[in-house]
Amino acid sequence: MPKKIFFVLLILLPFISIAQNNTGIPIPMKKRIVFYDKSFPVEGGFIKHEFLIAATKWFKNAFPGNAEPFHIGASGDINGTGIFKINTGPTGDYYDLRFKLEIVSNDTGYTIRAYNFYENSNIKGKSHEYSKIEYRWWDYRQGKPWSVEDKALFMGLDADMTAMFKSFGNDPSIIKSARRMHTPKFKVLAFFSTNVEEDHVDFAYDAIKFYKKMADQKGFAFDTTSNWENLNDANLEKYKEVIWLNEFPHNEAERRSFEKFMDGGGSWLGFHVSGYNDKDTKWPWFVKFMGGAVFYNNNWPPLPAKMIVDDNKHSVTKHLPKTYTAPINEWYGWKPNPRLNKDVKVLVTLDPSNYPLGKKDVITGGDIPVVWTNTKYKMVYMNMGHGDMNFESPLQNKMFEDAVLWLGK
């Protein structure tokens, strides 16, 4: 097989009928250009993060030496420029083929496409510039080859494309990344709202992006919904873990379904306003669930603050140091203090060195837990969640990750 060097470039083209080809060489055409594509569906989806790593490694190892750049786009598609070298005669004649090639992936598989082929030969007496292969292919199909090498060129092109698809589809690392995802480690459903405070929506969108990427890496399923009617018995039966991103249920049916879910062994991660309750909330079960904590005060505007990590051995906080500085957030005070509840284990506390904390609304003192769990349930509450800066700390991000993994066990 001729040595091949290729990489990839993203251009989407509409699919139309394949042109007639009576040469016996199965070169496909779409929209009047040579166009190869092959889809590899994966039932239930695959781990996209592992797939991108495997695909990149395969390119580098199998086709070294190409100076043409390739990159992974924002949507996860791999794209660049490919090169084939095709020997066409016993005297050392050859053709270089340059083409655009892309790998587009989604939740159910991936597709490889190659098109925009340009050819250039080393034959003496001819111009050595790249030109579209369609010009040469058109005449060959009409029985008017430009030279005796044409048949070898087109047969080599099709053979190399077939070998490329086969090699990529059979790569062990790529096959491993395409393992079925209908049996994830656990399933998470995140609830959020878009008709709430803008800073709360910003955090929700950042959290969704963060946890979707993490789900790809760690092998769990992560679904989202802004329809709180999905907080019902039938839907919750599908999930191990529920996350509230800055919102909470507002009617009795949703509240009863959540109570049943948690009493039945489900797990919950709540951020920021998800734990808010006061005299008007009128949900006594949730107050007990939060360890008796009722919102008391807050600082304003949102500010960074130093944290004390109460327990470095707990699964949620095991990657945190004894102290760290959390990014900008609005911090809540609680009365009564959840630490007074014998069933509550406080994991992170606001450092008193922050006081006075605030400019308009100032917290002047007090013992203020920030992250805690009610040990009668599989739950974690985190006061973080106001604005678009909460994911700026790699340390804090590890806590966000570890909480989801611990709750998913």
C-alpha cells in the first residue's frame, strides 16, 4: 500500500445523487466533486473525550511527518488537510493528492468525509502545480485519459481511501472509546431555570457545560431540563442523582416527588439558591433536610472569600487543602446554624478573617457553613453558584467533581 500522510478540514456539503461512473473504479461523487464519506454509528453513543484523544493519537502515529496543521474545533470536530502519495509506474512516477478531510462526531457515532481533492505529478514535461482532480476524472470517465498513469492514479486513490476508513474504524483505541453508553455508571438529572436572576442563569449554563464534559470523561449520563414538571415519580425513577442549579420546586406535586426520591435512596446536589428557604417557603420537610438551616443574611456585592476546609478526608473535599480562596460569589448566612444539628457534617466554612464581608450588605461575623451534608440522606449543599466566576478555581472545581461522583456511587 502506498504510504499515506493525511490530516483533516471541516466543510459541510449537501448530499445529492452520486454521478454515473462506468469506469469500473468506484470513486463516488457528490455535487460534481469526488466525495468519500463513511459513518460509524455507535448504539447508545460513545465517550467523545476518549474518542478525540484516540483519533489524535492515531493520526500522529500512523501518519507522521505531515507539516500541515490539524486541530479539534469548538464542537469537537477534527479537521485539517490530508496528503496521499500514489505510485503510478515502475520508473518512480507518482502523484501527490491533497484533500480536505473531516471527522464529525455526535452522541451516536462519527462520520469521516474526504473531498476537494487536488492532484500533482512528478512527470517531466508537465506543470507541477496542484489542480482539481475532477478535471482529470471527468475526461477519464469519458474515455479520454490524459496519460497512461490515469488508471493507476484513480485505482490508487480508491484503494487508499478504502484502507484509510478500514484502518481508522479498526483502531483498538477508537473502538474502546466507542463503547456503548446505555449502561453508564450512573445517571444524573440537572434542573435549572431561565426566568430567574441573570447571575443564577449564568452559573447554571457554566455548570451544565462543566458537568457535560465531566460526564464524557467519567462515563456517567448527564441530562438537563428547565421543565420542573419533570420532577415527578416516573421520571426520577430513571436517575440516581438530581442536581438543582439555582432553583427549587414551587408546587406540592414536585415537592412530594422529591421527598419520595430522597427517602427512597436518591441523591441530591444543590447549589446556592437551591438551598434557600425562609418563613414564606412553607416546606418544613426541606428545612429538616437542610439540617434546620434557614436563610438569615448575605453579603453584597458578590466577592471572593477565603474558605476553611473542615474535613479533608471526606470524599467531597479530599482534594482541597486546609484553606483556599473561593472565586466571586454571594455568601449566605444561616439561622439556626446547621452545624448545631447532630446529623449535619460541615465540610467547608467561611473563614472569619473575611469579616467584614461586603460593601452594601455586610456580614460582620458569625460561624457560617458553606458546604455541608445531612448524613441522614445522600445529599450535599454548596453555597457557591452566583455569577459566572465560580468555575475559575481548579481547586474548587475538584470539589464540584468529587461531589457528583460521591453522590453517584
